Amino acid sequence: MARRVPPHKRAPLTLALLILCMLVGACAGILGIKKKTDAGHPFEHRKHTVAGINCLTCHGPIKEATENAPITLPTTQTCLTCHKKPHDARDCNGCHGDQSIREGAMAARKHLKFAHKRHLPAVKGQCVPCHSEAGSVDPTSLRPAMAQCFSCHEHKDQWATNDCAGCHRDLPSEGSRPATHLVHDGEWLREHGIRAAASKELCSNCHQESMCASCHGKTTAALPWKLAVGDLKLDRLHPGNFMARHPMEAKIGGGLCTTCHAETTCSGCHSSKKVGAGTGAKSPHPVGWVRAVGGSHGTAARLDPVSCAACHGGAGEMLCVGCHKVGAPGGSPHGPGFASKLDKKKDLPCRLCHVP
Amino acid sequence: MKAALTLASKLTVGALFGIGCTICAPRSLRADPLRLRADAIGSTTSPVGLLVLRGEDKFKPWLDAEAVAWVGATSTPDVTGDALVLTVRARDLQGRGEVRVGRFVHVSGAVRPLHIDGLRATGRILASGTSVEVFTGAPVVMRFGTRPYDVAWGGRISQIAFGTLSFGVSYLQRHVGASVLDREVGPDLTFAPTEWFDFAGRAAYDLVSSRPTDALASLALKTGPLRTEAFVTHRSAGRLLPATSLFSVLGDIPSTTSGLSLRLHAAPRLDLWATGAALVQGDELGGYATGRASLALDDAHDGSVGFEVRRQYFGTARWSGGRVFTRVPVSRTFAATAEFELVVPDKPVGTSKVWPWGLLAIAYRISPNWDVAGAVEAMRTRDDRNEVHGLVRATWSLEKL
């Protein structure tokens, strides 16, 4: 049998829970838990539907609306045809109708290839089967879910090949994401390379060639994050004072810098800023790094060639060959157990050292 | 310098000519829909202009084109420029295949991404979910330069099964002159049987050096508002380096990272992230941990405020840091952003024991076509200098449907 906790010991716990509840309650609005009350309320579609008013009474032009027709939102004049004595002189849409629902409808008009003219005869003039939210007391959107389209249309082939252009004008610029879409935040920069490997066709629904090229292209100087000046991107590749941290980030990156940057990026910048390797520049390496015979660089390079590669990725030929040629004082650079199927007399980089 | 200027001029003239032709051409001759976008980014260190062009022809919907070019002055003395993407694509509207020709980044399966001037063709059997992709081309050399006899080719065969499983095998071979640089082969797989479980992985093996070059795996579980991801990354320096580099023959100690990442949608406006990973390179062991909280200021998530903390501990690369950030949408067209970061290295370089950094930015949408932003960035550098930079961006876009 569980032992009862004495009341005097329960009091602090109860108090703590009470305070926590009060805090959550006080912060509910900030956290988005509390329902918003300051925004305009949705249009009273339900009231009109229940009263037996046909949708086309207000949205008349929609029965002739083609793919490129403008959106058919009723005006104040439309309302006045029934409401002869309005209670307010202002525009009806100013209060009756949620701006976010209107924006959703306008976005759908802009992004989708959809002709009401073609669909209305097929559903016998009934709008509610698709716009079911119109019958709701408090709708959040009147835009039918994509599943609603699939309840009549079978797009098996397009679905299988991720070809969305049949309905979506341009998914990349649309920027919408279905609820079940991959999460693109947090650690997406690390994740994307794993998930894109087998799902390239999925990615290409929303992203063009330029998306890959802006990072993986070897000739770019336009750092992608700079394009987003004025935006707050939480998963930026080089956030904050990256310039100060970059030697340390490069060290844990495992040579990852060369995924996006050309081999000359490091040496070019270090030379121009007079920091690091280059004529007349100070070296970032400690004293004794390279001596006439040996130096500490050999041991460091064997322990961690990735760090060397982070800055000297493509410069191995120039940096090393002078000393590490066969017969030269540097000797063999190969680590224990080294093996390769390259032809040392013909292939690079072998022939740099092995061919006299 | 002269050559670079000449090239920059050519690119600018070419881009302007393209825009001019598009705008002035009779309607019947224009590609429609048409999308143009130009970004100009000015900073006190390196002004850059980026031009993005995309065109589709409504009379030939199976044909489209894309180009991205940039011109700018970098921190090095010369003015430079280049085309990142320049492609024409023809495709079967039923999705049975497509051919892309031009300059593009070839990304496919487990083998390394390649920026090439070349061709890629894809064929699909819709009924069985089988795809075959082949490509060939010359690896891109800066500023339309050429290296005779450099060539890469390869392909991928893949299969979609049960609508939830996608797997494939890809191959890549690169040559420099008469030499083979690498022959890479590897499988890739994505498996997402339910909404709460998905797995993705890929691995590559170099047949020349007879060693694994790259292996990555990610397993994610989603339970309600919590997404948990376990990941492993194993990379060989040899994969990332040009195979001509002597670093690829030093012994090539691979780098292995394994960790856990959590994302909690704690409340409609509150998101929490945490990531911790262990890192191994040879005998060296370390790791990093990051935590972040972001609170939206409105239901549309236009504005937000949050903070991030990070600790990195690996070899001599040891530091702790924190960052606070906020974005306030003042109106529908105007927003202000502020970020502040403080990094404390375990072993200071020079006399500076902390590296502060801050950024203040404003963005203003002048019209649906015009968008401008300005920012001031201030920082303390590793070598004890205080620097202030200005950044300006202007974006113009035209979309004609």
C-alpha cells in the first residue's frame, strides 16, 4: 500500500504546480496556445448556407471562371443586393471575413491551375463537397485540402514520378509545404545530403538546379546567406562571427569546407589579408612547423590530414612535392598500410613524386 | 585583371541583352511563363551581383531553361564572374524521361556531387517505378576555362517499391588527362513506411584506393510534437580532396560523427532544438552540443525571438558560445532583425578573450517586384581587430504567368 504524503509536505509541491499552471496560463497567448481574439472573424458562411442561400448568389462569376480568371470575392455591392439597410457605412469586407482566409484563397488562385467552370458541372453546382469548411462555425481555411482533389482525380503516374506541374503552376516559387513534408529546419543542412541521395526527384519538385549550385558549384563567390540579408535564418551554414571561429569549425568539419569552396578560397583570402601562407605573410603554423629536415608538420599531418586539407585541399602538389619526391630529403609521405591501385608511373598524384 | 574585367563585362552585357530581348520582344515570341530575378549584394568587402533567369514556353511545355550568373569584386584584387548554371531541359510530360544539357551540378545517389559542363539523361518506367540515369561531362573550371581531357561519367539505377521504399546504386568515374582519379560506387536508400518513422542512408566506396570514402545514415522518429533523429557520418578526407592532392595519400584518417538531434514543437509558437554529437578522428575524441529555442511573435511566424547556446570540444578547437536573435515585422512590408553572439574560446588567440559579433538589419519590400535590405555587422576578429561592415541587398524579380 502506498504511503500517504503528509499535507505539510504536499504543500510546496502543490504550490509549485500552481505557479507553473499560472505561468503557462499567463504565457498562453505568447506561446500561441490561447485562441486569438483580436483578428477579424471569419465570414458567416454557415449562417448563409443554413438560410438556404446558394453560393452562386454571391459568387456568381465563378461558374464561368477559367484557369486564368481573377478570384471572385463578393463586394459591398453584392451584399447590398440582399442587405438593403446595412448597419454600417463602411466596406463589408473590412469586418466580415478573416484576412488570412482571403489570402489563402488568393494564393490558391495564383498558384494552382484550376478552372471552376470545368468543375461545377461535374459536382452538379454543389460547392460544399469541396469547400466543406464553409459549413463550419469557425473555419480556418476555405481552401480544400489536396486530398480532396485526389478523391475524384487519380494522378497515379504524376504522383509516382513527383510531377506536380499538372495542377501547380510553379511549386518552387509557391513555397508551400504539405503537412507531411520533410522538416527543413534545425539540422537540415546536415541532413539534406543523406535524404537527397535517394530522393532527388522529390527535391526537384520545389528546388531548381540553382539551389544545388549556389553551394556545390565550384565557381561561386556569392555566399548564399548573404542573399538573405534582412531575413533571420536559424539554420545558416556560417552563423554569427564565423570568421573568428573558422579554423576551429574547419577542424571538426573533417575537410567539409571543400564541399562548397574551391581549393583556392582559403589561400586567396589569407594572401589578400596578409594572414597565413603566402609571400610576405605571417604563417598560422607554430615555429618549427617546417624545417630544412622534417619539422612538426609531418607528425601533425599524419595524425590529422583532414585539418591540412581544410586549407590546403588542392595545394598538396605544390606544397609537398618539393620535399617529398622520391630521392628528395622529405622521404615517403605514405602512412602505414597504404595501398592504391593507381599506376605510380602514370596516374596523379603518384607520378608527381615517382616519375623523375 | 584585364581578362577578368573583360569576362565580367561580357557576362553583364549578355545578361542585359537577355533581359532586353525578353522585355522588348513581341508577346508571341516570348517564353511564357517567364521568371527573372536579379540580386545585387553590396558589402564593404565584396560587392556581388547575381542574376537568375528561368523560362518556360507555354507552347512547348516540355522545354525549359535556367541560368544563374554572378559578377562581382571579391576580397582579392580582381573583378570576377562566372556562370553557375546554364541549362536547357527537355522532358516527357508524363514523366517518362528527361534530358538536361549545359552547366549544372550533378547530384545523384551516393557518389559525390559534381559541377559539370555536360549532359544528363533520365529514363523511367512508370509502371514498375524503375529509373535509369546516365551523365557525362567535363568538370567545371573557373571562368569557362578548360582542362583538356578532363572527363567524368557515370550513372544510377534506382527502384521505388511499395511507395515507401526507394533505393539505388550509383557509379562515378573521373579522369584527369589520361589518368583515372577515382571510381566511386555506392548504394543509397530511403525508407518511410509511416508518418512517424523514416530512414535514409548512403555509402560510397572508392575502387581505386579500395576503401570506403563516405557513409551517412539518419533514422528519425516522430511522436507527436517531438522529432528524434539519430545520425552517423563517416567521411574520408580522400573523398573530399581532389585525388591529385598529396593529402589523399598520407594515410587518410577518416572522421566519424555520431549523434542525436531532438526537435520539440513545444507550443504553437515555441520550438526547441537540441543536438549532441561525438566526433572521432584517429586517436582524437571530442564532440559538440547545441541547444536552441525560438518563439514566434505572431501566428504566421513572421516575427520571432530566441537564443542558441553551443559548446564545441575537439582537440585544440574548443569554445563555448551563445547567440540571441529577433526579427520584428514592423509592418507587412518592413521588418527589422537583430542578432548578437558571444564566443569564448578555451585558449584565447592574442589578447582577446571573447569574440563578440552583432548584426542589425532592416528589410523593406518596396513593391511586389522590389525588395531591399540593409545591415550593419560589427565584430571582433581573432587577431584583436574591431571591424564594422555594411551589407546592402537589392532584389528585383519579374514573374509573368
